[in-house]
Amino acid sequence: NDGRVVSNFIIQALQGKDITIYGSGKQTRSFQYVDDLVEGLMLLMNGNYSQPVNLGNPDEYTVQDFAHLIKEITQSNSTINKLPATKDDPRQRKPDITTAKTHILWQPRVKVRDGLRNTIAYFRKELEDSGEIIPTGPDASRPQQHKHKSSGSSESD
């Protein structure tokens, strides 16, 4: 739960809360599954190329389209709620991975939809185990707080 688009949209959708978009929703983002990033980092660390390399995914989505995609995959009845844009929110994020393709022979393999299915399954399990996950961000739609009974454990939740 780091206040990012993917985690917030998924937990809001799974809990039937409004999916919170900051700004018009026309700003674009590129999303990548962690397995692709790890593979790229391993190739970079084990290779001979030592210059900066962008290991992003060049597939670009508007934030609004991404919210609809998450609603579709989660089969959520959440509504999409637009709030004022946050300061310094970039209008476009689309990495150029030419250097990665050329010098370390890397490009993302996991399709965004497949990565989302895996990520949604993870958050579903977390919700089953914990009962709730609180999204972050100003005025994000949040589930009702509830108190956990102490188990007598000294470990932090």
C-alpha cells in the first residue's frame, strides 16, 4: 500500500469503494509487472553495459482507461470519482526502452492485463487475511476503520 495508482485502484475496486482519480484521468501512465523489472535488473547487473537504462513498459494507458480496466477485471461495481489533480502530476509517462532492447536485449514480457490478474489475486488474498486495506492519497475512498483484537503477539501487524 504505497499510494500508487495500481494498488489504490485495486483495493478500492475490491472493496466496492469509489476508484479515486486525481485530475481529468487523461494523463497517461505505463505499468510494469515486477517480474519484468527483476529480469531487466538481473540482465543489467550481469552484463557489460554500465550506462543508465530505462527498464519500464512502453505500453501507455490513460489513468481513466486503467481504472475501467481494473473495474472490468475485478468485476467491481465501484464508481470512478475524479478529484482535483495533485501538484506536479505529470501528464505523460511512457518510457523509451530502446537502450534496454539494444544493449541488454531486454523488453517486458508480462502483458499488463496478466500482471493485473496476478496483482488482483494477491490483494484479494490480503483482504481475506486482514479484512481491509486502506488506500492512500488525499481524500481517497477509504473503507470504514475497524479495530483488531489483540492476539497477545509482540509482532507488529
